[in-house]
Amino acid sequence: MKKEESCSEVYTRQIICYYRDHHFTTELMQWLAKVFYTREFQTEVSQSLACGPMFSANATTILRRMLVERRISSFQAENQRKKEKLDKTLKGLCVTGRLKEAVGLLWRSGLQVEPDTYAVMLQECKQRKGYTKGKRIHAQMVVVGFAPNEYLKVKLLILYALSGDLQTAGILFRCLQCRDLIPWNAMISGYVQKGLEQDGLYIYYDMRQNRIVPDQYTFASVFRACSALASLEHGMKAHAVMIKCHIKPNIIVDSALVDMYFKCSSLSDGHKLFDQLSTRNVVTWTSLMSGYGYHGKVSEVLKCFDKMKEEGCRPNPVTFLVVLTACNHGGLVDKGWEHFNSMKRDYGIEPEGQHYAAMVDTLGRSGRLQEAYEFVMKSPCKEHAPVWGSLLGACRIHGNVKLLELAATKFLELDPTNGGNYVVFANGYASCGFLDAASKVRRRMENAGVKKDPGYSQIELQGEVHRFMKDDTSHRFSGKIYKKVHEMTSFFMDANYNPDDLDAIDASCHV
């Protein structure tokens, strides 16, 4: 029979065992803290050891925490390796032109990548005009909680401005802490490309008030805006600022400046500026010819074209389009054929859809409708909508209903969403006396939900461009304007004025 232990013996044995376990655990914890964890964790272990026997009560908790932190550290290290590998892969895909694969991989990964990787991808989207892919990259940033820095915000702003999404571009612009020249240029260019030239000029003047010095890209956009608005005053002011800023000669700016003066009806200034250019190439020559063609100066266009060739400057497809359009306006069918055939024969330039459309229009307006139709059917661009549009317009002028219906059917088949096509078709029927058929075309247009963009006229007075649309009453002086129009209409009616007489006089001036 086992001898019963006294109370003092039991107490002594428990104390000895307790301290033995405590000593072992203490050494284990100290070793783990030294090997795996931070100074803060080592301090916590040391403080627990100072508690003596009380440390054993915390041992399990601390060990569990160590295991959890170890797993977290391992997970973070694995994610970092994945992220580094993803960065390299995405950049490699972009360099080799596989942008679509790069965007898909980015989304599937669900990871944030380095800012420079996002920058490479956005730059690739810009160069390849992959604006939708750029928006997907931005969406991925939002999903994974990545906050773009100032540099990436500018990249995104440029992308949205180029895509025509000026609302989002404006939001990004206002979020920038430091607005230097690049985002200002992007906003100005975006508005001008979207056809909102007046807003583009407002931003330009706002930029000037913020004391940002413009560069050649700023002025290229501003001159294009002034050309579209026919605003000579704004254009001359911008030209003066460009001279003060000592902008170096640049083909893009020079051609835009020449075009601006011509579009603003200052032909002599435009040609004088062209003569002063230090270097003249096909771009500036084409701007000069386009300016003369814009004002119907057919002979000047052809003279400039001959002089350009004499100086050894080879024309490009745009140059030939300007020349063919001039021949069209001047009714020079044989001259048009000569230049059209010269494209491939003398310069190796393959005519495109617009060149064929210009020739069809030239033939059609001269009354050679059957020849124009046969030319379309033999051309490689018979599936090009503008070619049929040219034939349709010519048929309307000469009242050829049979060809009108054929051309209109093909035209609407190739471009069913263009409201202008329906209007030309309906007007063609109306001009031939088929009013019921014209009404059916208009009803067809309404049923298809197609609307024609309204036309407008504009005029510049004292530096302000005033734009007017049909039945427009938004102008602040609309009441006075309509009153004056009614007075003028009454005056012309009392004088037995016939608008067709003016058309006849105008037509004779081009012969």
C-alpha cells in the first residue's frame, strides 16, 4: 500500500514540476522570438517572462499568435512574389503588342500592380487608341482599391479626353493638386476634337489666367478651334501670344495657322504667312490648297499643286483629295480624271473611298449619271457609303428618279443611322414632284428613330462667336434678331426678290 503523501510533500512536488515546465517553455519562447519575430514581439515575450510562473498561463495564447503571424508573413511574401511576376508579365505583353491579353490578365489576377506598370499599360492604350481597354484598367484600379498618383491621373485624363469622355476627364482634371501644361493641353484638345471649340477656347483663356505658358501643342489646338469658329480675332490674339512665347517653327502649328487665316477669310495673310515659312512640306502645301479650295478658288488650288510638284514635294492622299474636290467644284471633269489616274500611275497612291466619292460627285454634277453609276459598280469602294451618297446627291440635282431610288437604297443599307441620308432621299423625291414618296421616306426615318443633326450658322462680333439654329430662341437678343429678320423678309418680298435668281448668278460665277 502506497504511503500517503503529506500535504507538504505534495506541495513541494508540484512546485518542482511547475518550474521545470516553466523553464522549458521559457527557453522555447525566447528562441522563437529571436528567430522569427520583430523587436516589438521580443519585448512582449521578455515582459511576460518577468512574470515568473504567471507566464505559463499566457504561453498557449502567445504560441497561437506566433503561428498566425507566421502564416500571414508567408502569405504576404507569396503575394509579393506573385505581384512582381505579374508586373513583369504585363509589361512584356504590352511591349509585344498584346494589350488585350494584358488587360485580361490584370483583371483575373485581382491584384494591385506597381504604378509604373499601370503607366505602361495606359500609354499602350493611348498609342493604340484602345480607349475602352484604358477604361477597364481604370475600373480595375477602383475594384482593387488602388489610388492613382498624380502622374497616373494625368495619364487617365488624357485617355478620357481622347476618347471624348470629357465629363470624366473634367473630374480627373479638378482632382489634380498640381495642374501643369500637360493636363491643360489635354482638356483643350479634347474639347476641340469633340466639336466644342468655344469651350476649348474658354479653357485656353482660363489656362492663361492661371499663368501657364502655352506650347506648340496648345496653339495647334487653339488655331483649329479658331478655324472651326471662323474667329479671326481670337486667332490673331493667339498668334500674337505664340510670337511672344518664342515658339520654334513646327509643321503642325504652321499648317494649323495657315489654315486658320484661310478659314477666317484672310486669304492674303494666310498666303503671306505660308511664304514666310522656313520649311515647307506636303502638310503646309496641302493646308494652303485646302484654304483656297474652301473659298472656291479652283485655279489657285491647281496653281499651288503644280508649284508644289515643281519644288519636288510629293503629294499625299489628302493632297489629291483637295485637288479632286476643287475639280469637282469647278466642274473640271477631264482635269479630275487626269489627277485621279495620276495617283497610282505616277505616285503609287491607291485611291480610297473619299477619292472615288469625289470623282462620282464630279461626274454626277456634270450630268454624266450613267457613267458615274458604272464607275461606282467597277470600283473597289462600292461598299463605301459616301460613294453612293455622292451619286444620290447628283441624282437629286438632275431629277433621275430611277438612279435616285437605287442609290438611296444602297446608301441607307450601308449607313442606316445617318439622318442626313434620309433627308437627301426625301428631298430628291420632293424635287422630282413625288411628294407622297417623300413623306413615306420621312415617316420611315421617324419610325427608325433616326434624327438629323440640326444645322446652324454663326458669326463673330467683337470677339464673341454667336451661333444660331433653326427655331432657336436661346440667344439673349433673339427677340430683336427675329424682328429684324421679319423686316428684311418683308422688304425683299415687296421688291419681288426671287432667291433662285441669286443661285443662278452664283452658278454663273463658277463657270
